Amino acid sequence: MLRADDRTEQVTALLHAWRQGDAAARDELLDRVYAHLKRLASAQLRGERAGHSLQATDLVHESFLRLVDQTRVDWRDRAHFFGLAATMMRRVLVDRARRRGRQKRQHEEARTAITLAASPALATAEVDLLDLDRALARLEQEAPRAARVVELRFFAGLEIREIAEILDVSPATVTRDWEFARVYMKAELGGGR
């Protein structure tokens, strides 16, 4: 069985080969990361409103198709890949919520509830996905790195150490950003409710 470091190095090598135009490397990469992407997608969908039609497999496939379109990405490593995958998953979910909202507005206001289980400060809060997206956009205006930390923790499920590598900062800095972002998001999402 391969050690985690060996698996990380193999994924990084596949990312670099893909960046050089090797389609076979892209396909092998998908085989190697698919299970992890599906776990991330399942975690995201666990908090979705009851009766949603999106399955984890669909979310992975739609997100991966968006990743494939990222032709100018300079893939650094596995953590960078999963960080961008998290961004794509977020975009897929937000785009679906917006479409659903436009369709339902004719009859009633559309709300897509998710649970912020990845954030202990918000673990029991149920939040509208579009509200979450708007709050993240506001946080990004005030503290861009903290917003990226939220995205990487919540949508990618990455650990502090992995986020530190992606952002090229210390783990202590990521921890401070995470704590600030949790308080900020709790105030933004909990205000007036």
C-alpha cells in the first residue's frame, strides 16, 4: 500500500503531465482522485435541502468538467487541485441554486438550505446557499485570504496544513484566518435571524 506522501507525489506528477497536454494523465488523475472528490461532494450535498435532485456523482462530474476547461492553470500539487475542485463545486451548487431561484420566483421565493457542518461555530445553523455565497463575497472584499480559507476548509475539506501550502503561509496564519472568518461568517449569516 502506498504512503500518503507517495500518493500525493503521484497526483502532483499527473497534474504536471496534464498541464503539459497529456490527456492520458488527466484520465488517470480522475481515476486516482475520484473517490476523494465523491466524498467531498457527498459532504456538500448532505446539507442540501430535502428533495434536491443533484447526486454526488453528478456534482463530481460537473465540477471535473469545469476543471478540465481550466487550460491555463499552473497546477502546483494535490492540495492546489483539491482547492480548485472545491471552488468548482461551490460554483456548481451556487449556479444550480440561482437557476432554481429564478424558476421558483414566479411562484414563491426559492431557498436552498445547507448546513455549515464544517464550521463548529455554525454547525447547527441552516443557511441559504445564496446567502452563504454573498457572505463569502463580502468577506473576500474585506479579507480575501480568510475567504479562501473558508472555501478550502468548507468546500474542499482541506486541513490547515494543506491550506497553508496552497496559500504559501504558515499554519498559524491559516488558523487565525479561519477563526476570524468563522466569527465573520457567523455574524453575517446569523444577523437578523
